[in-house]
Amino acid sequence: MSKAGKDSLLGNKIAAGVLTAGLVLWGANRIAHIVISDEAPHKAAIQIAALPSAAPAAAAPAGPESVLPLLASADIAKGEAFMQQQCSSCHTFTNGGANGVGPNLYGVLGAPMFAHAGFSYSAAVKAKAKGSWDFDKMNQWLFAPNDFAPGTGMSYAGITNTQARANVIAYLRTLSTRPLPLPTADEIKAASAAATPAAAPAAPAPAAAPVASLGTLLAKADPAKGQALFQEQCAACHTITKGGANGAGPNLYGVVAANAFSTPGYTFSAAVKSKAGQPWTAATLDAWLKNPMGYAPGTYMAYPGIKNDQTRADMIAYLNQNSPTPAKLP
Ligand code: HEC
Ligand code: HEC
């Protein structure tokens, strides 16, 4: 914490990252246990929010589909089960329940946004706190928390499945002495009308910008840019010098081409075990750094990922420099 405090260049994102890192260390076992152990039954319902790749600038970011038409018939029991599995490591749901990694969620729908008593919210969400939570705002938040409030302390990729979001919101609605009224037929109509024009342009195939291959991106990668980003976004959790200490994350010296998730003296989460032991390649590192929680759901690496393809290549080039025997990258 003090580290982030001293460095005025670190943005909210990093402050949140550091905060999360501390919290993750503190509650790691619980989180891993709950999130991972119950994964199987809901596999289909849980989709990690797709990260837009370096898409043509013209493409509007995909927003969530409205849940309004689904709320009245949503499956509250499924919403509850989903939240037990995916949210309860960080949130309690009962009236008067304690704040944990995240705030208690009883009565959150209809309540002022990001204002639960006794919880200190990140600056990222404070900037987005306008009015009270309604169904639409909750839909957007749960679809992609880090798009809704970039740098939020809620390290959760989001719920991309619209029915699953509707089920969760329907359950959240019941956590109240005075549940918000369900949307009226007119409100539902307005929501679907608003969605129609947006859906239309999807028909013509979006002008496909040629996607540069990883090899091409690595060939023109700039390790100095990777280094700058490392200092800003990774150094809070990782050292990269030879013999550097493990911190919230493992020391990364020589990580490229080393066996994944095998750094001696560091205890990795169960989430990465199935990916451990194989040597890291440029391609697997690229996938990991793009979306750690998509690559290994439940990983302790509370970092949303580097979305820009070239920036990831810059980072891989920088990681590769910090090695006794840099790998030959494609
Ligand atoms: C890894 C921990 C974590 C997980 C998992 C998590 N949350 Fe959160 N949640 C947080 C944190 C931390 C905040 C506060 C955000 C901030 O300060 O940036 C938050 C905030 C919220 C808020 C806003 C509360 C308010 O007071 O306005 C809602 C709603 C919410 N989470 C719902 C959920 C739901 C639903 C799930 C599961 C689908 C979930 N969260 C999973 C940590 C988590
Ligand atoms: C909030 C802390 C945090 C931040 C920020 C973070 N990491 Fe990590 N990182 C971790 C943790 C924790 C792990 C171990 C994952 C596990 O056990 O689930 C990890 C694992 C890794 C690994 C795999 C290491 C191995 O031994 O195979 C790489 C590579 C990595 N991180 C790179 C990065 C890069 C590059 C950045 C910045 C763009 C970054 N991390 C940002 C915490 C963090």
C-alpha cells in the first residue's frame, strides 16, 4: 500500500490493483476455494466477458443486451446459486451482513450507488456513482465491471450471458424489504426499441481490419514500452530482476520459455494448476496477459488484462529481455 501511496504516477487502477493484491493475499484461500471448487455445474452459464481485441476503431464497444424483458420470468433460485458460487467469496447478501472484499449487497438495487455504509470504495467507482442502482445500470455493471468503472476494485470479469445476468439481478431484487418494482410493459418496449437500431448495423460484416499475427506484432515490439507498462501496471505485484523476491505474484525473471506457474518458493492458486508445467510460449503468454481470468478462471492474478495486441507484444518482448537466455520469439 505505502508503495502506491508514494508514487503519484500510479493511477487509480494500480491503487485498486495493490488494494486487491493485499486483499487477495488476505482472503486468497477462501476465494480460490469457493470460486473454483463449485465450478462444474455452471460452466455453461459462466462466460468470461469477451475482451475486444484491437478492433477497428469504428466498431462500437458491444454493450450488454437489456435484461428488462427477462426479469419477470427470471429464475431467482438460479440467480442465488450463481451468486453463491461466483460472488460470495467477496460479498455477503444478508440484511446487516458484514462487508468483505466487496460491500454487503442487501438492498443494493434502489440504493445509492457505491455508498454502502462502512465500505471504502475505489476512486474508480466513486467517479461513476450517480443516483441509485436501477436494473439498467446493474445490467451494465455486471456485464463488465471494469468497462463500467475502469480500475474498479471488483476483480470480476463480468457475466456475459444475458439470462444469467437477469437471474442474478432478479435475485438481487429480492434482497430488500422493499424490492424495486419490476419494469412496466412500456419500459420493456422502450428498451427493445432502443436496442433495435444498434442491432441493425451488425448485419453487414464489419470492415475486417487485417488482424496482425502475433509474430508480426513481436517483430516490431518495443521492449522499452513494455518496461514502462510493467513499472506502471505489474511492478506492484511482481519483481523481474534476477533473484528478485516473490511478492503478491511470483518473480518474473526468465519467465518466457520457463515452465508456467512453477516459480520455486511461490504458492500458485489451484486455478492455474491445470496450466502449470508446460513451458510458456509467446502464444500462451499472449493469451494469459490478454485475459488472466479467462485463461485460468479463479486465478489470484487480479489484473484485468492488456487488451491491445501490440501492447501485449511489447510486454512479452520486455519479459523476454529479462532472462539469462532470451527465447527466440516467432
Ligand atoms: C473478487 C471479489 C469480488 C467478486 C468475486 C465480486 N465482487 Fe462485487 N464488488 C467487489 C468490490 C471490491 C466492490 C467495490 C468496487 C470498488 O470499490 O471499485 C464490488 C461492488 C459490487 C457492487 C456495487 C455495490 C454498491 O454498494 O453499490 C455490486 C452490485 C456487486 N459488486 C455485485 C457483485 C455480483 C453480483 C458478483 C457476482 C456475480 C460480484 N459482485 C462478484 C468485489 C467482488
Ligand atoms: C494484483 C497483482 C498482480 C498484478 C497487477 C499483475 N500480476 Fe501477474 N501474477 C499475479 C499472481 C498472484 C500470479 C500467480 C497466479 C496464480 O497463482 O493464480 C501472477 C502470475 C503471472 C505470470 C505467470 C508466472 C509464472 O511463474 O508462470 C506472469 C507471466 C505474470 N503474472 C505477468 C504479469 C504482467 C506482465 C503484469 C502486468 C501487465 C502482471 N502480471 C500484473 C499477480 C499480479
